[in-house]
Amino acid sequence: MMGIQGAIFMLPSHGSVTKLCDLGPNDGVCSVQWTREGSYISIGTNLGQVQRSYRENGSNLNLSLTSMQQVCGPKWSHDDRELASSGNDNQRLVWNQHSQQLALRLTEHTAAVKAIAWSPHQSGLLASGGGTANRFICFWNTTNGHQLNNVDTGSQVCNIAWSKNVNEIVSTHGYSQNQIMVWKYSSMTKVATLSGHSMRVLYLAMSPDGQTIVTGAGDETLRFWNVFPSMKTP
């Protein structure tokens, strides 16, 4: 999968190239994510559009317009039923996979929202993290839109990931500590604070076995952390 000048191309192993969508000369791709079963891909654009493209025929569905602000990261729920997006307009939007209508709009954050994550343990549970002017991680029931809990992290929230092995969350941060934090849900007691990066921890990915994370920062380093136990560990 790659983006070139406002277009998304799929590059399968057999070598042929398929254009899934073309945003034209005035917009660009800033985030993408596949559903877990692989039929749909969500695309966030610089001008605030969230599009859903179907892999088999390349058909494209424009889902919404979020105040003409950059879409930071669309995320599919673990059952692929809901799509959440966050943006520089401080909002989180939630759609149902089978509908073009917006299902939920969450506006309580007072800063850009660059971090969102769905719980793999509880359906309809969404976490979101705010920027420097907010610094909170909030938890939402997307069935009714109610906020369930929140915690002040003390710094800009750049990423959130939910462990699939245990009911814990890892978050990465910017100003001023540039740290990585591990939290126990739902008490939000801090399990660990990991230090090492000297600039904002902008990138976070988890290994397929759910035990290791890798973080990337503006200090031009990648750091690997053994954070979570295996699924077989009691």
C-alpha cells in the first residue's frame, strides 16, 4: 500500500498495481488503515475527508467532512463494525461500517486528538488522547456516547495502543517528558513509565504476539520495549 500525490495504490505480491482512489491535486493522504479481515481500507485526508475503499472493485465511499481539518488516524474496531477517526479539529467521529451516516460525534477534548484505540476486550469501548492543551486520555462507550473515565497524563498524548494479552494500555507522549506509559484499565493506575527518547514519541507499533512495542521519535531513534506478557502467561 502506498500513497502518491493524493492517490492510494495497492501493490500485491504478484506485481500488478491497483489504484484504489484518487483525491485530485488539492488533497493528500495523511493516514490509512485496513480492516482486520482485509476487505476495506479507511483513508484520512489533509482536507478532513474520511473515505472507505472496497478492495475488490476499488469502489470509494466518502463518509464525512470534519471541519476541513487534517484526519490524524482512522481506526477500525476489533470486530470491524465501527470506524473511528480523530483530527486537528479536536473531535472524534464514529461510523458504522454499513452506513454512510455519522453514528457519533465526541467533542470533549480541547486540543487536537492524534491518539485513538479500540479495546480488544470490550465491544464499543474507545480510548482517545488529547494534545498539549488537553493531555487527558478519555474512555467512551460508543453505543451511547457516554464518557466512562479519564486521566490527566501530564503531557501531550501522541499514541495509544491496547494490549490484546492483558487489559492494559500503553501511551506515548511529547512535551515535556517524552515518555512511554503503561496503564491498567479501568483503574488507570500506572504500571510503568519508560524513558529514553529525547523528543516527542510520535510513532508506536505492537508486535503480532502482543508482547513487544517499538517506538519512534523526533530524536531519530527506534526503541524496542518488552512490555506485555504472552497470552499464555497467567
